[in-house]
Amino acid sequence: MPDRDPKTGPDATAAVDPRVRRSREAIAEAAIAQFIERGYRDASLDDIARLAGVAKRTIYNIYTDKEALFRAILGEAVDTAERFSVEVAATLGGTDDVETELTAVARELSRAVLGGRIVPLRRLLISEAARFPEFARDYYERAPGRVMTTLALGLNRFDERGLLRIDDAEMAAEQLAFLVLGASLDRALFEVDGPPTEAVEARAIAGVRVFLRAYAAT
Amino acid sequence: MPDRDPKTGPDATAAVDPRVRRSREAIAEAAIAQFIERGYRDASLDDIARLAGVAKRTIYNIYTDKEALFRAILGEAVDTAERFSVEVAATLGGTDDVETELTAVARELSRAVLGGRIVPLRRLLISEAARFPEFARDYYERAPGRVMTTLALGLNRFDERGLLRIDDAEMAAEQLAFLVLGASLDRALFEVDGPPTEAVEARAIAGVRVFLRAYAAT
DNA sequence: GCACTATTGCACGCAAGAGTGCAAGAGTCA
DNA sequence: TGACTCTTGCACTCTTGCGTGCAATAGTGC
């Protein structure tokens, strides 16, 4: 939904000047860092330029606006989050060992969501949800939404094998996900620099156990 | 932890001028509305003054700073959230009908968290967690933390009655809470003006069912 | 009604930050 | 090397918003 590549049309039309390419990359890197750290309003273009090792004027040569920059950069971040999401739990339901598989997915989920830049990105999206509601919605469909769908597929596979008894797979997927990392994720949103590990693992394991007791086919 | 009543010492020392009282109330109301709607940085004191029907100068007669105003107002909001929280699930574990009681608590929780000003407050706390980390921590301990403790006590009562088999009550309380409204709350943080109801109820009911299947004593 | 105190409005000063213009310099491609 | 394009630095404008000073006014308590 959001427009990326604000000034170039199709990428294929003639190779871009390497200077432009380098500038773009440096700016993108500096911008996402600043936006995530300070938010849209408090991130200044002077700082971004300085951090990117680029003149402020150059930013304006590429992006029309602070807003255009933000949209482009945030769009990329959401793309990245989506790319991560398609890989999570993709193979779920492949074996007969439900507990092992679910535990592995629980760990994978925890690591992926709490380890990388997802939590800061979520904070930014929530902070700017009033100003840029499309991004929040877009993210939610493409990242957590995709994970839920994938999880649901895997749970259905277990159901078909007679290892779990799943009635509403989408609902069960949500329940599994929030059992595993709901509490950890919620805390993480509030504790800006808290250590991510510790209770996270315990919650993941315990969550899987509860899920299994509720949904085991026996 | 945060300082409220920035300029008066103990409240008991002589009744305050009613003019001050009125100003304070009007300012507080306008300020929390603006801060919640626009965030710390984008909320302007001119707007708050206009909205409160008060001269900007008056705000500075009461609060030294924009920051002092924010701290005072946010402190009050957290107090209110805490007051709400002590009432949630206080009577849990009083009867023998686990399912009915848990379902009632699930509805109560959903309504309390998703219905009032809690979600916008959470958004604000998350947005400003980098600038004011004390408030985020403080809130988390005093509101959700308190609810978890209360829930855990109730679950323990069911365990003592032999109706549930609870090993780690704090963990079980978290699991229940996030089964019931984890998904709804997470969505709510991103969807600024989305309708709160609809799937919320379904998640609450289904969450309780899963919890019971996992923890029933039979 | 009187002394006192808070509110008001308004015009400031000041700083930060978005966005622009331009001429000089440097990289790129053939 | 030459033609071209992008980057750079710098100074500049404009807006927004914080915070203050002051003299006039109005509410409060006795």
C-alpha cells in the first residue's frame, strides 16, 4: 500500500548512478536508526544527514519531504519484517513429534520477535499509528498476520494426522502465539532496554505445555 | 516514584484557593487529552491552554515546565489505572463454579482494558518509554502487575479447593490473561480507531476454555 | 468593602528544525 | 580527457512552540 521508491519509477530503467545508490543506502540506514530511536517528530534531518555522512541537501535531492523519507524508510522496514515472518513456522506439522516441533517453533518465535529489530519497530509503529495508520495496519497484516496463518496451517496438519484436535485453527494459532510470547512481548514494549532473555524461555516452554494439554488428541 | 503535586507541599496545609483548584482540573483534563492524542512532543501548551479555557501563563503559575506538567498528569493517569486494577478479579476463587467465574473475569478484564482509556494510555507510555522510562516501569508494576497478582491469588484458591491443578500461579495467571486478551490488546495498540468489540468476546470465551482444559483438576 | 492573590492577555525573546538556493567541487561514464 | 550529473557546504527564510514580563482585571476570604 505505501509508496516506496519515491522518485525513481521502475527500477529497471537504466542503472542508477552509484553515487545515488550509496547516498540512498547511507540515508536509509541512518534514518531508520533515528526514527526508531527518537520517533518521527524528534528525529531531525540534520542529525540523519550527519549520521549518514551526507549533506542535508542530498536527502532533499532524493526525497521530497521528511514525510516521504519516513514513508519510504518505514515501508522498507515493514518489508523486512514481512520477509522474516514468512520463514517462521513454515515447516510446522511435518513430523509426528508434536511437542518437539512446537517447542522448536516457540523458541524460534521468541528469538525472532524479541531478538531483532521487531520490538523497536513495533514501538515506532504504535507511536505513529495516529499519524500514519496505514503502516500500522499494513504491518499487522503482513507480519503477525502471516505468522498466524502459517501457524494455523501447521496446526491443521497435526490435526489431520490425528495428533491434535483443532476446531478453529486461526484461533488456536493466536492462542499458541500469545501463550508463548504474549507476556514477553508486552513487557518488551514497555521496557526499552531490559534484558530480553530470562523469563522468555520459561514462558515459551510453559506456553507450549499448556497448549498441548488443551489441544492434545488423546 | 514520580513526583505529583509539583508546587504545593502537603495537601493539608490550608485549603487551596478555588481558582487554583479549577485551573488545575481544567488543565489536567485538557493536558491528558492532548498528550494522549498527540504525544509529549506534539502536544502544545498553547493548545492545552486554549482547550482548558485558561491562559498559558496560568499553566506556568502551577507547573514549572512542560515536562513537569507531563509528569504530574501522567502520574495521575497511572494512579487511575492502578485504582482500576485493584478491583479486577478481586473476588476470584470464591465459589465452586470455576468456568462461570473465569468467564466473568475474562469479560471484566476485556471490558476494563479495552473499553476505557487504558489502551491510549499504553500507547502513550510506550511512545514515551525512551524519554520517561520510569513511568512505563511504574505503570507496568502497578497496573498489569497488580492484576496478575490478584489473578494468581484467585487461581490458588481454586487449586486449594481441588478444582484446578496449579503449579506456578503467577505463570498460570499470565497465561490466562494473555489467552483471554493478548491478541485483542495487541491489535488494539496498532488499530487506533478500530472497533473494540467483535472478536474480543470470542477470544475471551475461547481463551477460558483452553485454560480450563489445560488446568482442570479432573 | 478591603486587602490579597490568581488569572488574563499580549507581546516578547529565543531556539530548533524544515526546507531552499546557489556556486563550487568531485565522481561517473564514454 | 571532456561532458554531465550529483554532492556539498553554507547561509538563509519561515514556522512552531517554549517560556517570560508586566500591567490590568477579577475572584476570594474576612
